[in-house]
Amino acid sequence: MARAVKVGIIGGSGLHDPDILQNKTTKSVDTPYGKPSDDLVLGDIAGVPCVLLSRHGRKHTIMPSNINYHANIDALRQEGCTHVVVATACGSLREEYKPGDFAILDQFIDRTTKRHSTLYDGGTNSPPGVCHIPMATPFCERTRQVILAAAKGVDVRVHDHATMVTVEGPRFSSRAESMMFRQWGGDLVNMTTVPEVVLAREAGLSYASIAMVTDYDCWRDSSEDHVSVAMVIKQMKENSKKAIELLLATIPLIAQQDWQDTIATNKETVKTSVLLM
């Protein structure tokens, strides 16, 4: 291994199985932002140290707006993670992104309304200053490419580019909203990418997201295609096994590369983005 890495894994709906880790232990932690969604599960995949965290809690009791994204990201940072690879269920806004497909995100559109999107929030325990983090390239391109390489060995159709529209939730979109998101250039829609991706960048972590398509949202003419909880659950059960296969293939590939320059660049980007008066 060229340089030590530790990979944080955030599992969303249907993907929070601690059995993907070997030599696992559970750790309860606290952060300046409060407690994360659940205990951390520490272990390894093929000898690579990993930290698994369930985004909604292992019993899926936390709705998207109430997730403590700040604590989740800070907990992984405190554990020494260099990377964060996440999974997220989503709806499709394009015919070509079919239920059962995966997409490795490269852009997002923020349609949330209630969420603080910075670790530098002026709180007593937050870092000093205001962070104007650049987001032209929100997701770590190197990590994205590793996932795409790993996906070649997994029996799943994977799209190498996708723009995610993140809505507040927990309701699904109206048809008018779904049509509008398509006009904006969105490919997929979910409820959790923002502010998670922003906070990870502020924390200096290489963050990448595996989006698992479960439905066609509600833009199609046929009402039979409109998203429902039953539809999402059914497709998530089919997606989860392939998502685990992809994670198990990705983690060792990450560890085979030398990330020293990328880690240094991530930290320097944060440093130069903080304005102190």
C-alpha cells in the first residue's frame, strides 16, 4: 500500500449492513456538532481500515431533514478517514437512467430549504472563520474513477456522469417539480446528497457517491411509473447486493494508489477557502 488510507462508508436506505466489514467493533462517538446518526462500526475490507455509518440510523428512523450531517462527517474525519464513499437511493429524471442502474455522481443541484451547509457555522465549537469552499468539482474525481474501474467487474449498468437534484423531503416531488428538474439538467433526484457532499469537502475528505436508481420519480405520463415507498423498497432490495459487491471491489483499489498529493490538495483547498478577518 503506497500510503495509508481509511475509508468511511455511509450507507443509505437499504445499505447499512455491518457484515461487509471484517474484524468489526462498534464505537459510540460524540462531536462538536452532536452525535452522528448511529454508532460507528469499525473494521476492514481486504485489510483496508474502514468506518461504516448508517445515514438514517440502522432502523431508518431519521428522516432526511433531521440527519445530523455535520456530526456524521466530523465523526468520520475524527476517526482519521481520508475518503468517504457513500450510497444513496434516488429517482431517475431521464429515460436512460433505468431502475436498477447505478450512477457515479459528478454534479448536484441543491433544492433543500432547511439545512445548514457548512461546518464553519459560527458555533462555539466550530472552526473559526467563514469557509467559501469551491464546488465546481464537488466529488473527488480520482475516487470516482476508481469506483468506475471497480464497477467493470460487477454485473450492474453504471453511468459515469450524473447530476443529482437534492430535495428537502421527506415527501416525493410533485409532477411539476419533476418536470422542472429535468429542464434544469438534472438526471437524478434524492434527499441526502446535500449538504453531505459540501461538508465532506470542507472536512478535506475525498468524497464519492454511488447513486442507486429505484424509480422514475413522477415525470412520466403513466401513473404506474410514479414513485412510491413500495416501489423504492422493492428495487432497493435488488440494488443492495450489487452495491455491496461494488464497495467490496472499490475499497482495495483505493488502497492500491498513492493518495498523498490528493490528501494534501484537499487540505490546502480548505485552508485557502477560509476567510478570517
